Amino acid sequence: MMKAIKVVGDALNWEACDAPTELPEGHVCIDVKWTAINRADLMQRAGVYPPPPGASEILGLEVSGTITDVGEGVSGFMPGDEVCALLTGGGYATKVIVPAVQVLPIPEGLSLRQAAAVPEVFATAWLNLYREAELQPGERVLLHAAASGLGTAVIQLATAFGNPVFATAGDNEKLAVCQNLGATGIWNRTNGSFVDAVRKWGGIDMVLDPVGGSYIGDNQKVLNADGRIVLIGLMGGRSAEVDLGLMLVKRHRLIGSTLRSRPVAVKGEVMQALYRHVWPLLSSGQIEPIIDCEWPIEEAAEAMAYVAANKNTGKVLLSVNG
């Protein structure tokens, strides 16, 4: 037996459930100590973002904890190793089984608590900045919802790799945090469109956009020739007006991107890229996971309401004590 969060109507119940009985080849079993809330969890709970076929119905896309068992064919891990993992689901539980390629050792110098705030946001940041958009040194990034867990990771990662960031958010205190993390341009979205401010900053080569909706048209207005918009969310709605003439003349690209539904092999490639390029920065303290607060997993509903209200700056964690 194990415990997990079950979605029952509007309630989130922390209750006993059957643990997996088999450990597939190439997988590891992790005793979960920490997990974290992502907006995908809110969407899944609301019934608008179901897990991919074959994935766990349990919420949770990342964990940290201790390996308790390794499947056939797994090398590099053994029971007792402290790790963090990128999941397709199942993190709001005391145990999780995950492909070993989606698991990494805790970065040196980080605690299990800190490590729980790393996998999803840094994997998403790396995937979209350096795999999808293929950012080159010196290219400039426009980042919306910049004070989120993902946003705080993107600012640090892009800055570390020589990509200046212009950050938008809806709160001056959040924008001050963005500046402290390295953003050299900021805009409070409550003051209206960001277009003029970004143009004065010098324009951008890539937009990381979790908003969509009307933001797409304004993104186009500030995008340099050969610029890329990477759409990763629809907080502003799923319909947008696109200027196809501008897209054609300036050779713009609009790229839809999700991480969760990608094949295990691709997730493994992203995790290995993190291990090579990002783990040394985390271990040296050059970048860090930004944690807003933590809640016991029994209070997951309250924690999710806090995230839904956009109160957090950085990640919101859930403590799993069994």
C-alpha cells in the first residue's frame, strides 16, 4: 500500500491506495519526500488536461526522494540514492515508479527540498530555450508570467547562457525579484501593452509565452526578423489573431510546445542536457531553484488555490511524510 492524492469531485483526498506491484525494466522506484505544484496539475484537476495514455492519473510532474528499488537494465542508480525526477504523473504520492532516464542525482549542495523545485521548470526552460527556439548567445528573450516557478528558472538560465531577458508580470514586487534574478527589462502588465517598452529595450528574438490569446499579436510586433514565439500555455485563451503578412516578411515562427506528452527518450535527452549544462550551475550556486513556500501534502487543495490565485513567486512545494 501507499498513499496518494485522489481527486474526488472538487476535493483532494490524501488516502491509501494500491502500490504498483511490478517494477518495469529500465525504471526505478522512488520513496517520495517532496513534490511540487505546476499549472498542469491545476488543469488536470479541472478536467482540461488529461494525462497521456498509460500515464498515472495521480497529479504531480516532479519529485525528490530516495530510490528504494531499481529495475532490470538500470545502471548508475542503486537503492538509497537521493534523486529528483521528471514525471508524466504520479508525484502526489508516497511512492512513484519512473523511467531511470528521467531521474538525476541531487545537484551537489542542494537539499531534497530544493531539488523538488528543479526538474519540471528547468527541463521546460531548457527544452524551449535551447532545443525548440535554438537560442544563440546574445539573442534576446521576452518572458511572460515571469515570476512563476518556470519564469524564475528561465531568467536565471537564459542570463547564465548570455541571453538577455525582458520580463512581464502583474506585480511590482514580483518584477523586482525578476530583476534580482537577472532580467534587464521589465513591464507590469497592469499598465497595458508591453509593446512600446520592449521596442525601447531593443526588440527580441524569442518569446516564451504561457498566455496565448491576445498576447500573440503583440508578441509579433516586437519580434525581430527570424524570431520565434514558443507557446507553452493558454492562460489568455486558445484563440488569437496572427498577422500572417508580418510572419511571412520577417520569417517568424510560431511553435507549440509541451513537455509532458513527449516520448521518454526525448525527456531523457533533456534531462541529460540538464545534467551536463545546468547541474554545474546549480552546484556552484550561480543559479538556484526559487521556492515561494511549502505545504503538507494533506493541504494540497489550499496550496493549489494559492497557485491559482497567482500569489506565488517561484515554486510551491508539497511535503510528503507518508
